[in-house]
Amino acid sequence: MSDRFVYFDAANSTLLDDRVVEFMHSVMSRKLGNPSSHIHSAGIAAGHVLDEARAKIGALINARPETAILTSGATESNNLAISGFLRGNPSYGLVVSEIEHYSIINQARRLRLDGHKVDYLSVNSDGLIDTNQLQRVIKKGPSLVSVAAANPEIGTIQDIEEVGRICKQHGAAFHCDATAAAASINIDVEKMNIGMLTLSAHNMYGPTGIGALIINSGVNISPLFDGGNQQMGIRPGTENVVGAAGFGEACKIVSANRDEWNSSLTTLGESLREGLSRRVPFMHFTGHPEKRLPGHVSFWVEHVEGESLLLLLNMNGVMAASGSACSSNLKGKDEEDLAASHVLTAVGVPTDICAGSITFSLGKYNDSRDVDHVLSLMPGIVEKLLAMSPSYSDYMRKKEILHG
Ligand code: PMP
């Protein structure tokens, strides 16, 4: 194993910012009570920590602090947004893009099985939704539309402002999952007409286990849990005070530094993409070539299993993610987890020749040495895997027969 630490998996979790850790330590060392114990000082002090966190979260996305409902993360926020909204507004149909995160796609599947009206927005090969299809679908009746600002697997960024404009024009409610986008894209819930917005702290240099659903006034939502009256009863249960403090601080740091990080991440991402296309054979990039997250490079290599590539990278100190194998003929009975990702299928990646995609998602701690390290490793690793690949030997055999 290598002692290098090259972390290219920011789309799954960013590394914690040191200032967030320090801030959480300082909050943890204070004597804080239950934030609902408004009657005594220790409870009031905890309530102030939450108020401050909500103010910092709101400032990042131009939302009023009191609209930020704290949750355990994006999965819970997405469930509250979809299932909570539809409980409160049962006559609404659900409209989701085909490439939403599982925490949305699996709700859509369940709702449809339960007889609820669900429409899926298809995407083109770059991963962009078709806004004409959106207009057609939401004209049919009251709708809740859920489209993520950016996709963590292929990096594509949607035109959220346009989606918000169309939703407003047709009276549809709009939920946007900004989990993958918030650390790099400027989101303004007012300007973009976003009724509900999902955020997760561990995707923006904050701690795991804390997120938020911004719920604009006028959006009627029913709680998913029975409990007390915390957070207006919309999300009962004692809030994660230290987590919220870390989340708020992470939002403040993102607000102040995002532009600077983006320019460096864009440069690193471009040199990584350019280097890979020059040095690695059988390379297919996924997602939109320009409308994509800065520092996000996603691809698959014909004849090469994504999981194997990731294991060899990890042995050399490089940590990245796979979008699952797509080739069903590579999948054993005990390898259900290697089923094609719905995202790759939606963008038309050919499942007969793709054996798994890779996502390199860089964060603010990466530099050009990390990119150089990965570029120096990739050709050798791919060569090794091609030598072991049955589909590559088939390909070579056929080529020899054809060309003699
Ligand atoms: N939505 C998106 C776009 C995501 O990338 C993720 C995973 N980071 C989630 C939702 C779920 O987040 P969590 O696992 O933190 O609940």
C-alpha cells in the first residue's frame, strides 16, 4: 500500500475543513442544554447556537434562517420534501428526472407502486433534462417537480433557474436537491423560485449526519415522524446542536471561498481530463463537457472493470468512486450491487461494453501534484487490467481476424 493520500471522492463526502472542526470543538466544550428548554440559560444558549447556524445556512442560499429545517442529511431532507409534501398535498403528481439520487428515485418507485401519479423526465446523453418535456408534463395538473442542481456521478449541472421559472409559470411546486452542488454553485432560492432545497453538510466540508431542508413559506408539508414540537413540528426530535454548528460554519466558509476554490478546481479538472484523454486508451467521458461541477471528471474505460481500477488506485493511495458496473454479463448472482447505475443507463452508456464507470471528484484540498500522481498511475493500471480482460482479448482476436 502507498502512504500517499490523494482524495478524489468529494462528491461522496468532502474532507472536513479544519476551521469547522475547531468551531465544533469550541461549541462542544460549552455547557449547553436542550435547545427546547427555553426556560433556562443552558437551553437558551443551545437555541442560540441553532439560530446562528440557521443564519449562516440561510446566507449561503439567500433563504430566511427560519426556513431552514435541520435534518440528519440529504436522504432525510429528500424524503421530507417528497413524501412530506405529497402527504400534505395528495392531489399533486410527482415529476422527477431519471438521474435523481436513490433517496428520490426510490420514493418515486414506491409512490408509483402505491398508485400515485409519477412522471420521469428523461435526460440527453450529456445528462441534461428537456425543459420542453417538463412544460408538457406539468401542464397536465398540479405537480411537485424534483430536479437536482448537479449530478454527483456524471457531474452535469442543470439550468435550475430555468426549471424554477417554468415551475412558477405553471404553478408547480419545485424541490431542488443541491447536495452535490452547494459547495460550488451559487444557489439563490428566491431568484430561482425554489420552494424546497436539500443541503447536506458532509458534501461541503462540514460534518456527516446533518443537513437541511429549506422550506419556503407557503409550502405546505406534513411531518414524517410523530414527536414533539421542535422545528414547528415539521421535523420533531432534539436537534443535532454540535452538527448544526459545524454545518453553519461550513456554509460560512463556502460563501467566502467558493469562487477561489472553483477557479483552482476548474484548472485541475481540465488538466486531469486532458491528461487522461491523451494517455489512456478506450476512454469515454460521461456528463456534459462544459456544464459540469468544477474538478469533476467522470468516465468509463472500455474492457476495464471500474471496481478493479478503483482497487488498484487505492493501493496507490488514490481514493475515488465508481458509478457501478453496467455490463450485466459481468454480473454474478452474488453481485447484485454491480447492477447498472440508473444514471449511466439514462445517459445511454452501452451496457454491453461498459464494465463500470469512475468518478474523480476533486475538492479544495487537491493540488496539481495529486493530478500528476493520478496521471502517472492510470496508463499502467489500465494496461494491467486490459491484459486481464476477457472482452479485450476477444476484441483483439476479432481485430486480428479482420485485419490479418
Ligand atoms: N442527494 C445527492 C445528490 C447526493 O449526492 C447524496 C449523497 N451524498 C444524497 C442525496 C444523500 O446524501 P446522504 O447520504 O448524506 O443522506
